[in-house]
Amino acid sequence: MLRQSKGRTTQVTDEDIAPNDLVLVRHLPATPENVYRCWTEPELIKQFFAPAPGTCPEAQVDPRPGGAFRVVMEFEEHGRMDGPPGCVLIAEPGRRFAWTDALGPEFRPKADGFFSADITFTAIPEGCEYRVVARHADADSAQKHREMGFEEGWGTVAEQLGRLAATL
């Protein structure tokens, strides 16, 4: 993972992972720049964000700190999953993208929030190391996300993302 320090990006170590964080790491066959594009261009995010056979019919992404982040997913067994927009926290092209549902656009506090996603893209010889850290406020929220299928769902999304990014 990357950390911004005095204008430079530096590695974040596993010691920065808290007990309430869930982590997913995959190697994708695409450049970090193309994987980042998939996360920050609405027409691209709609193509990978929902684990198949689900769909993502709507996406709103303003890739700048304070920008809106919103996706709508639809699943036959769960119906439509929709909500108000969250907030982009970090947008470093080709390196890092972070957003939260605990804040609305322009860092407006919200009454509730489930998690924040901190996603890094690191160049490796075969493409990109893609790392997601899902940060939760408490153990119960982290456990709920685990039970919802974090590993399987985000893993499926990572595979879909890798296939899409490789075509750009």
C-alpha cells in the first residue's frame, strides 16, 4: 500500500492494518494506470463493480478529494442496492484511490457509514498488484462485511476488473 509523505508516495506496511480492516490482494494482468482508470471512470466502473451475475447500472465518480462516489448494484436474489453518494478521500492516478460511505460529497458528515475502501495499485512485472483495505469502525462491522462475503465478492470483482483493465 502507498502513503503520501511530503509530496512522495511511500509504502505502507502491514503494521498499518488494524484489527477491523479486511484486506484483499490480487495480481492483475494490467497496468496500474488502467486499473485506476476502471475505478475512476463511471462507464468503466459499471462494467466490473458488481460480482456477476449482478450488474452495476449506475455509477458516479468524481475522482478528486471531496468528490462524490456512488454505485448502484442490482442482484436477482438481493434486489437493488442503492444509497446516497459517499466521498472520495484520495485520488492519486495510477497509485491510490480511497473513498468512504461515512462522508458525503465535499466531506459532509453522514449519520451512518459502513466502511472506507483504501485501494492501491503497484506495478509488478506481470501487471499490477491490486490491494484493497476495507476499514471498519468496529469489529461488528468488519464481521458483518466478512459474513456478507467480502473475500468472495471483492475477489470476483477483482477478477472482473483485471479482465476489463487488460483490454484498455
